[in-house]
Amino acid sequence: MASSLLRQLAGYGLTTAEILYRLPDHPSMLQSFVWQEYDRAPDFPELNRFLSFWRREIEGPLHSVKVAHRHLIGAAEVRMASAEFAVN
């Protein structure tokens, strides 16, 4: 997997999802799960992959998903150093 800096330069940003799901034994109760990963807005392929896994493998049915996304760095915010100095 690429480093977080390379992923950010490729357009990924930090995505946090609060997932509310129903407890299998007590369907009237909700439990919260927080997921966080670098992902690309607006399609969120990583989050969708995780939610597909959840629906397929986890017994607790999803109630709702609240998503927050932030680009931490962009190509315009990175610049190359113009000089390098070595101090002995």
C-alpha cells in the first residue's frame, strides 16, 4: 500500500464514518462503530468496500452511516526545496 503522503497527493483525504448498527440479539438497540481510513470523495471506494464487507459478513444490520471527509494536503501545498545545506 502506498504511503499516506503519496495517497494524499493522489487526492485521498482522511475519511471518518460513524456507523450505527442494530445488535443481532436486541434489534431495538443501536451500537456505534467508528471507521477511519484515507479515501477519495465523493465516491468513497474504500468506505463502500468496507460497508459491502459489513453487509456480507457482519450480523448486525446497518442503521445509518455518517461520513466526514477532509483533504489534508494537496499538490498546491507541496513545494520542492530550493536548496539543501549540510552542517558538520
